[in-house]
Amino acid sequence: MKNVYAAAFIFVAACLLFCIYRARKNKKTIAEVVKKLLSAAFLAVAANIVILLSENETVCEVAYSVFFVCIDWVLYYMFLFTMEFSSIKKQKLVNMKLWGCLFGLDSASMLLNPFFHHAFSCTEVYNRYQELCFKPVQYGAYRVHLGICYLIILFGFIVLIYKSIKSSESYREKYVLVLFVFVFIVIGDATYVFTDKAINTSIIAFAVGGVLIYYYAVEFVPKELLKRTLTKVVQGMPDAILIFDEDGKCIHTNTKATALLEASGKTFPAVEKEFKQQYYEKLTDRPAGYEEDIVEEMTVRGLYLRSICHCLLDSKNNYMGCFFTIQDRTQEVKNLEKERYIANHDALTGIYNKQRFYQRVEQTLQENPGETYLMVCSDIRQFKLINDVFGPEKGDELLKSIADTIREYALPGDIYGRLESDRFGLLMKKSTFNEKIFSEKPASVARSIENCYTYPIRVCVGVYEITNRNLPVSGMCDRAFLAIGTIKDKYGQNVAYYDDALRRSVLREQELTGELAGAIATGQFRIYLQPQISAEGKVLGAEALVRWKHPVKGMISPADFIDVFEKNGSIVKLDRYVWELACRQLAKWAEKGREDLYISINISPKDFYFIDVCGVLQDLVKKYQVNPRCLKLEITETTVMANLETQLNLIERLRKSGFIVEMDDFGSGYSSLNMLKDIRVDVIKIDMAFLGKTDNVNRAEKILKIIVELSRQLEIPVITEGVETEEQVKFLQSIGCELFQGFYFAKPMEVADFEQKYM
């Protein structure tokens, strides 16, 4: 029989070892206490196995001492577990250090018993199977041991009963169960202590109690709490939840589902029928273990819904039911539609914006390869001025009117949109294009607005026949706008076409612009000097005029490239290069002792927008050690008037830096007298073409005479350029001109020729 008990004890020990292993892997704080409790219980079982199997009194006595020590610490850690388990601060009921000392002293007493026999002694007894066993005979110290043990059990009882009363129903279960463990251990221990049983089976109660404590501390989940929590979570979810059993019967719905279904006017039987028809066949016909969700988009009475069916399988992968999550995407869909509209449409006019227009044009051209299309673009002339004068509200009104007109006359299949500011684009079939409409309708729109604006509004239209479908849509629009550029000064014409001549012009402009950097790097640009001569015939200096000596095309006239570079802004690079050539030439003359000669250079209006003109010129004269007064600067009247305040400050800055500022083409604008009043320049330059612009030469000569006289009184020297005849020279001398430039004296010439002739 002892062998049967030994096998039972070994089994119990194995269970304890397994629980210890599991507890070590658990990260809960309480698992550490449980691990120590189980370890003490395991040692107690091991000691009991020795007691059971040994027939030596001394060995049994030592094993009993170890057993009682282990029981001390089992109970100590049980109480410690109770405190942790109940979430009660240890100091609230008892000082655990005090308990530790008490159990430590009792443990020491038990370990010393084999030497002093003050607690117990072993006596031989026989069980009913006449097997020799050893049972302890109790003395005073042992009764103290029992008292300590039952006292700490009592404290544990008190804590658990308190928590059972104070806790909610969901948590009361676990405290009651642990309380049952304490009762089970007490009964098991008392059965052995207070009876004459030969074999100590109380250790089984302690071991089973340890295993139960491990379960409730580490593995136990309060199912009622979990159930209520999950129910509350489901009820509070923003999505509708419907749960169906394996027969397709609806067994649960959350609040959202009830509201949604009521809103759609459906009863639960109707819902069951619909869902059963829609999903049940799909669910039941699927292979075992197949759990992929079924997603459906649906519209119910104006509501956009997304239904997701989640399949539920049992442990054998058999279908046991399903649940639906239904998302009300109505607002989301509306928001997406709104966002999509905003992303694709112009906020002011409501037609396509540039990006969407480009996309739709590309799509249309791809889908209709056999159709010939036109890119028709419109532009409102001087729209910025309209905004400035009449306000942005009126400007917006005009843009809306243009958009409404496009909507009115656009045919099905036409694509139209607002590209930017006052620019609109329209893709249409060539076969449906009516030039008369595009020539007359914009004009009529303009006339209707004129009554409000009292300002002549002009809408120009450019047309590009799409012959190259590989061209980006932006490039197609650019070609249409290039056509508009050809009629900017033709007020009787509102429609222009992009043709081969315009294409060749554009290509030439692109070619010239593309060669600019290389031409500068290889020195293809040169300065030609046209002398400026006093009335006494003395050469005082020269104007630097640029020439392009192309290695293949030969000499390219300035008329062929200056305007091109002015238009695209490349003139800035060329001007800087010419300025440096002039400074380099002045430095060479200075080395030869001719610091009396000057060179006049031209400054383009674009230079003021893209570079710091004053800073660049200051750096150049410093680099070549040139006197700033030898580098005269020619600025046109129209350049100054474009941004008067800024240009006045710049001119004054240049003059303070030592430069001579000349006003070129004086009289070509409409503010010449104001110029003399407001702008401090050092020299005025008059073009003799002034006389050729009128049939009344006598009147022009009188005006020129007055200008020269006025300049003399203002102490501003006058240079007259474009002098070509002896009669012009005599006339100019007669009215007081003292400095001349023109073909009569000399044509622009290379620097070497200038030096040979005049130095």
C-alpha cells in the first residue's frame, strides 16, 4: 500500500513541477509568489515521499523536520498570495516582515529538532497492511508550530471573506474558490494531525491547494466579467453587429444594428430572410476550415452600407454560425464625393481644374485614336488691370461668365477647364469647331460685362490642331497660347491658329535660346563699338552693341535674337557677358593710358527683375579696376516707368556708386517731361527716328529744339543717335546738340577697327 501512496505523491510532485514551469514563464507579478509557494509544496511532497519509503527512524525524523519547515513556508506564501490576490496593501492588516521572522524562528526550531527532540519524536506504527511507518509524537514546540500555521490560515480566511463581501458579483467567484482551497487544506491537515492515521496524506491537500491557487492566480479568467465586457463593447460599437446561428436565425443585435434596421424599415424576420438568401448558401457550401470574410457593398434607401460576414468555426472546422459587421458609409461616401469634386474642379467656376482637365484630355485622346481634335484656349487681355481697377469681385464675375459661356456652347464629349487665372482650355472635335462662335461669342460676353466695367474687355482665342498626340497636354495648351500671342496687337482679330510658320518661329526661338550658353562659353558673342563724337569731331567714347558670329550660320543680326532673349529672360545672361567684355576692354585701354574713353552699355528691363544690377556692375568694375564713370549705363524710359519708385532708388544707388546713367530713347514714351521732373539722370539720349515718326517735320524739329534747350537749362547733356545725314548734323548743331552717334560718322565696328581708327 505504501507504494500506491508513493506513486500518488510522485504524481502530485510532477503536477507541482509542471505548474512551477508554467508560473516561471508567466509575466504577472503574482506569478512570482505562486512559484515560491509551489516550490515549497514540492519540497514538502519530496520530504513526505522519503518519510513514506524510509524504514530508518533518524532519516524519518530529519525528513519530518524538513516537511514541517516546508509547510511553514507553504502557508506563509499562501498568505502572501492572498494579500496580492486581493489587492490589499500588506501593511494594512499585518506586517509581513513580522510574519517572516515568526516563520523563520519556527523553521529553525523544526530544523533543530533532530538534535534536541523538543518538538516531536518519531515512533513506529503499523498500518492495516502491517507495513512499518513512522509518526511524530507531538511536544510543546510542535503545538507552537501548529498554532502559527492555523493563525496565518485564519488571517487568510478573514481577508478572503472580506473581499468576497466587498467585491462585485463578477469577482466574488474567484475569492470564494480560493477560500474553498483554504478550507480543503485545513480539513486535509486536521484529518492527519488529529487522527491516528499511519500515513500523512495531508500533503495531498497542500499540493492540490497549490495547484488550485496556481490556476486561479495565473490561468483563471472571470467569464462573467468577460461576457459582460464583451457585451458592452459590442453594444457600444459604431458598426452594426448581427449574430446568426448555423440555421441562419438572428440571435443577437447591438444597438446600432437595431437603429439601422429600423431606419431601413425592416423587421428581424425580414432581415433573417434577406441575409439567409444572400449569404447562407455561400457559407455552408465552403470547404471545411475556410474562414475568409465575405464583403458586400449595398445601398439601402439612400444609405451606403458595407457588410462584412465573419464565418465562425468550431474546433473541428465545422460551420457553427456567423456574425455581420455593417458599416454605415453614407457620410464617408458623401465626403469622398465632395473631396473628389473639390480635387477635380475649380472652386470659383465649377469646371475642371488644370490637373483634371489634363487627365481627361489624355484619356479622351487615348480612347479616340481615329478622331481629330482641337485644343482651344482663351485668354483675357490685361486681366490683372481689371482686377486692380475694378476689384477681384468683378474679376471673379467675369471669369464665371466665361465659364458659363463655355458650358453653354460645349458639346457632349467636349472637355473644358480653367487652367490658371484668366486662362481656359477646351478640347473639342475638329468637325464640330465653329470659328464664328469663338470669334463672336467672347466679344459679346465682353460687351455685356463692359456695361458694368466701363472698360474694353477683350477675350482672345488660340487654336491648336492636335497632330502630335505624344505631346504633353500642357504643351498643346502652350501652342494654343502661342497663337494668341500673334494677335495681341490686332484688335480686329480674336481667333488665331497655331501653324507651321509659328511653329518654325518657336523652334527657332528654342534653338537660339538653347545655343546661348554654348555661344557665350565659346566667345561667339562680340561687342561692336559705335563711336560717340563731339561737335568738334573728337571721339569721346562708344556704345557697345552685341553681335553674334555663329560658326555655322555666320553673323546673326541682333534683330533676330535680342527680342527672343528679351521675351524668355535669357537676355540677362547675355547682358552680363557684354558688360564684362566692356569692362575688360576699358581695362585694356587704361593700360594704354586711354582712361579718357568710355563705353556705354545697355541695361534690359529684365535685368532689374532677375539680378542685382548695381551689385553686379560694382563687382565688375572692382574686378577689372575700371573707373565707374567710364562705364556708362543706358536705361530706357519705359523701363523706369514700369516700377517708378523702385527704379528711382536703383538709379540713385548707381549714381552714388560713380556710374553715369543715361536715359535712352527719350521721347519714345508718354511721360518724358515727368521723367525730367522726377528722375535724376546724367545724360539724355534722343533717337533721330523721332523726326521720322511724323509727317510734320517742322513741328517735330521745334519740339526737339525745346527738349535740347530744356536739357541745357537743367544742365543735362544730350546725345543724339541715329544721325545719318549732313543736314541732320547741321540742324542738331544749330539747336545746341554737342554729342552725336550714327552712320554719318561711323557704323558699329569691331574693337580692333575702332582702336586702329580712333586711338
